[in-house]
Amino acid sequence: MHLALYQPDIPQNTGAAMRLCACLGLTLDIIEPCGFLWNDKKIRRSGMDYTESVSLTRHTSWEKFCDTYQGKQRIILMTTKASVPYHNIDFRADDILLAGRESAGVPDNVHDAADERILIPMHAGQRSMNVINSASFILGYALPQTNGLIS
């Protein structure tokens, strides 16, 4: 399973995603451009010593990401614009869980390209959760379905 970040804005979230993926044995895909200068020192500080053990692929654009995965692996977008709760789909071991930009989500063309769109049901009146918290929440549900958790 993969976690993909679409044009992340916050280096600390990218570091947290690296830690999450390293600990769960997932591949992390970064779809550029990032909303920050990719500075290895800052990324290492955010991701601590986990950055050395994460499987990381950086894609220079959405199109390059699609060239690599679209039609080969299912892309599941986490979005507040979905109508399907995350617990209403069956996850697969090779799914890619896609998170949008912290500031703006994803544009319509990315939204439309996703194979599935899922949301986390929330208390009325609340907008959204942090993207890495959301990814952790959904991965905690998805990985046991796919036998993806390390025992």
C-alpha cells in the first residue's frame, strides 16, 4: 500500500508522513511541486531518523505520478467532498491513499481521476482533520483488511 501527498504545503506533515510510512512499511509518494523548498535538513528534522528507512518516490508532477500508477493501482482520494465513508469500501493491498494539499485539497482534474473518493464522517460543523491524522486513521482501518500490518 502507498500513501501519496499531493503538493504538500507543510514540511512537518511531510516528515510525519515519512515516519508513518516507515513504521507501517508503506511506500510514500510525493507529488510535486511542494509548497515549500525541499530542504533535506528540514525534512530530516521533521521525519527524525525515520527518513532513512522510508521508501520514498518524488514525482515532478501529477502527470508523472499518473504515468507511473494510473490504471495499474487504485487511487483512493481522501476528501471532504466525498459521499462514501472510508469504512464502506474494501481496501486492497496495492491501493494508493491520496491526500490533498493542506491549504486547498486537490483540483477537480485530480478529484475526477481518483478511482474512489472517501471521507471520514465528522461531528456536524467541523471542516476537516489534519491530512496525516486522516491518513493514519484510514490506514489503521485499511491495513488489517489487507494483512498489511506488521506483527
